[in-house]
Amino acid sequence: MSVKPCELILHQLLPPVRRACLLLPELTLSILTSSHPLWHIPYEEAMAKLDRSDPWWAFLWPGSQGLARYVLDNKSLIRGRYVLDIGCGCGASAIAAKIAGATNVTANDIDKGKQLFYSCNIINHCCLFLGDALIATRHNARLNDVTINKFSSDNLIQNPSLTFQNDKIDLLIIGDMCYDDQLAKQILHLIITAHQSHIHVLLADPGRYSFKSIVMNQLKDKMKRACEYPIIDHDYVESDFQTIQIWTT
């Protein structure tokens, strides 16, 4: 059986959703919401139609909603910055950063998907191989009339020191990445390294246990809560989460 290219899925199965969620009426995104027929069929059947398993880039998670909202609400903190969005998913926060006036935005996600997208930059004589999440980010950026400056599928959280040394970054944004203990420990190390490199961090989390028990337990003296948004879009309500908290170093 042939595999559907991600761009084909985005254009044919995930049409643009204007006012992508209640918290982000400014954005148009190709994502799954309760208005889509795939939302209402068994999970396995929906994944078969998408020809993917666990396409996290097809959803707008609570932390990403809150992070993008905070970025759009605080453009003075973003304008002129060199931003790295770790685990960008559908690209909402990276897109918000460009709208808010960031000078340079790098979208990073290690999702490889089943199909790689190839594009050749004639001017710089280099080629990019983009996984599904980065293709989705590129697609969604076009829907919002912005251009993401750089795409990276490298696992940057495994060697953050090298990442911060090689790239000009002064703002690290992280949306809803602490959904298990292993990843939370990696995010903890990433934030500590960013702090040592004098890189500002914005992190959004809806109250996940791994974030509270690992990241905040270690960084309670280094991070402060900057803002809190209610979860008003019921498509992505999980367990007892009621708010999205924005944390900053």
C-alpha cells in the first residue's frame, strides 16, 4: 500500500480551520477539531484514513494554545528576537512568534512521519528533508502569511549546549512538552542549559504531573509563573486540566 504524503493529507483531509481555537481566533490551521468527521469515528479508523499513527502535529494541544496566546499578547517581548520553538507540532507558537515580530524563528520537531518532503534551496545550494510536523508547520505558516526562517528535525534536547553554541538564539519557547518523565528530564536539562547560556525561556504547561514533579521541583527558584489562561476549547480537555500556565526564566 502506498503512503500518503503529508502535504496530500493536509490539503485533502485537513482543510484549514479559521479561528483555529477559541483562545487563538487570529490563527488559521489545518488541524483536527470536533467539527471534522474524523474526530467522531474510532481512533484506529481515523488513523487508517490519515495513514499515520499518532499524528501529534494534527492537533493543537492546550500548552501550545496558551503559549501562542501569550506570544501574541506580549509582542514587545518577542519583537526582534531569535526564537527556537522546540517540539513545534502544528507550528502554532512558531507562527505566533513571526506574527509578533520575531526577527528569526527556527521550528524544531523530531517527528519523521512516513514521508519526507524534499526541497532544494537553489540560492544556498542546500537541501531540506522535512518530517510530517515540519511540513505541517510550513503549510500552516503559509495559511497565516508568514515564513518560518529555519526548520530542524534534529533532536536538539539531547545536546542543548551544542545547539545554543551553533545557533543565534535568545528566546526558547516550549509548548506542552512534559507529557512523560523521560521527556520532562530532558526539558529540565534544556532549560538549565539555556539559563546558563543567558537564553530566555517561555514554557507553557496545563498542569502535567511530570512537569510539576520534575521540572518545577528542580527549577522553582529559577522560573516564575507569568500568566495563566483558562482552557475554553473543550476539544482538548484532558483529565482535570482547567488552565494553561505560562512559565518564564
